[in-house]
Amino acid sequence: MSTQFPPSLWAETAPARQATAPVSGVVETDVAVIGAGFTGLSAAIETRRRGHAVTVIEAKAAGWGASGRNNGQVIPVLTSAEPDAWVARHGDAGRRMVDLIGNSAQVLFDLVRSYNMQAEAEQAGWFQPAHSPGRVALSQKRVAAWQRFGFPAELKTAAQAADLLGTQFWHGGMFNPTGGHINPLALAREMARVAQDLGAQIYEDSPVLSYDRVGSTWVIKTRGGTVKARALILATNAYTGELTRHLARRIARSVVPVLSWQMATPPIDDALRAQTVPGRQAVSDTRGDLRFFRYDARNRLITGGAVMGSYDMQNRVRKKAARTLAEAFPALGVPQMTHVWSGYVGMNWDRFPRVHKIGPDGWAWVACNGRGVALGTSLGRELARAATGQPEAELALPISDPQPFVAHGLVQRVAPTYLAWLKRQDKKEYTP
């Protein structure tokens, strides 16, 4: 199986990394991790920091999946679920999950700084501008909710939003100073480097064919060999079941992999860049048909979007994203995108991430719902703590059973039509 990365801006700019060998023969370890994305690599780092042996098994290469293909926004909130909803659903575990989410951006940036990771990290803040006057009330509600839990959310007025963005296209919104953005593939490769420096074993080009609990041992089989471990972390999120169809079928069918498109403009000239999002924040607005963008280290605007239907999808989404940027920032004109790429986002019906026990000393999570950069990194650390003996009652792991979609294949095929419903909702004014 080829581990060549699909073309993208990140594949062009991330630090080069020598791929490791596949699993061969029998490997014994304390903790096994399936998946070398943000969750798996964060788990490996934390496991080694706690003094335990860890082996990461990756089907392709570190960061090959969603972790290396996203927009790179580091966002310390979830898509829709407010913090109070976590507590209502999961009690004490939900409160610990709120703390994990609220601290997740800080955890990521602190990790980057601690190990001097070369990941184009900018903790410039994350802004969610309101796309209609009524949505400002929604922003105010969200700000108040996060402030009640002790996190530094701020409400920006329309004038403040115009100063922050360099346009009057939005109407105010919620700002969180702990957020920001990174080069996601660079971060994944740097996390792999750090994990290896700490003593973790990483095996790439090693699709897992099966995993089973045999007595007190997890037995993970690949094409070339077997890994035996006391504890197991399944860290495959939206790609669970994509490369090995029968792997963790109930978990795979509880999440819908939705194609997310990203793209990059040419570098913006200095004068225009100074008046267009001058503070270089990461931005994603309140629309369901989301508008989002941030700068990279070369002053390209990294944006993206979604379209319905599969016909000529790449060209249509490129044109749509260019038009929406020009609409908000007329001085940009309609930019010609130099890079366009895509990857899966793991979505579910209520947009709550799910944490599962897959057996004794075995854990998994799915459903990032577009917030996987910060969330996956923090959850990887938390899963490692569970796998190395910290009591679950002390951790942000609200355990639930998988809830597979009925007719999952059909749901996956019709999921893009959900965009039409989101567009209709975007046109309705929000009323508290």
C-alpha cells in the first residue's frame, strides 16, 4: 500500500519525514495505538512521558488522514453543543469534558512550545463572527456559557469585528484568545518525531486487519505481523472502517465520513494583508454552510467549503470559496486558488463526540465534527492516562455505547444533501 501523500499545500510545506518500516513478526508492548494522527500521536507522547512502552500502528503514514488534511484551525469549543449540555448529559464526566474542551487549544500550543515543534503555530486567537444581527444573540449566549465555566470567551461588537477582520461583512461574534492555527501535517510529523525521540515505536504502512482481546492481552494483526499489548487505543476517527472495512464496524457506522474541501490563495501582498484580518486570527463563522479562513506562514489565505453532488466537485467548490472570500473582502478580488485538497471529517447526528470502551483496557473515540485538531490532541492525552492506569473517574472520558446509523451506507451517500437544509437554516434569523 502506497504511503504517498495526496497533493496539498501542507504536503508541500510540512517538514520532511522518513517513513518507518511496517510491522514485522511479533511486537510486544504495553500500550498499542492504532492510528498516527493527532489523537494517536498525542497518546504516544503522553504514554512515554508516563514511563510506559507504546507502539503506534499506522495504515499509511503519520498524518495521512484527517490530521494532515484539515484547515489547521485550533478551536477550543465544539461545533454546536454548549458546555451545559455536556454536564446535563454526562454529569461529573461531562464537566471534566468541558474542562478538556475549554483547555484544548492551550494544551496543543503548550505541547508545540514544550518540544519546539516546527508547525507554523500561531496562537492568535479564534473568532466566530455572527453572519446576521440575530446571530449575535447566539454568540452572546455561547460567550456567557463558556465564561460560566471559567474560560476566556469574549463578545465582540459589530465595530470590534470590523476592526478585527478588516470588513463590515459580519455583525460581531464570539472570540477566544487561546485559539489559533497550525500547519496540520507539519504538526502531525513533528508529533511523530517527538514521540519517537521519547522512545515510542511507530510502524507505518501497516493496515490493521483485526484486533481481539485474548485473555489479558490485546492482539492486533497486520499484513506483516502481530502486535501484542496490555492496553489498546483506537485512534482512527473518520477513517475507522475506511481502509479496513470490517474494522470496529459498530464504531465505524456510528460516524459519517463527510468530505471536507480546503484550498489556498496565492500569498497576499503585505499592504492588503495588513488590512485583511490584521491580527491573523483563525476565523469560522456561525453559518451551517460554513465560511472559514486563516493565514499560513507564507500569507496565503487557507479557506474551503462544501457543495452538494459529486459532479465536478473540486472545480465547483474552488469557485464557491473564491466567491465567498471576494464577497467578504472585495479588495481581494476573486482569488485563483493555487492548491485544492480534501479529507474526511467524522460527523454524527447530534455533533457530540463519542468515547467508547472497546474492552478491558481498551478505548476509542469518534466524531470530531470539524473540531478535531485541538480536541483530538487533548483526548489523545486523556486516553493515554486511562491506558496507563489513571482511574476513569478522574478523567474526561464520558463513556457511551456506539450508536450505529441504520443503513449507514445510504446515510453516507445522502449526507451531502444536508447542506441544503443548513443553507435554509442560515437564512432564518436566530431567536433566543
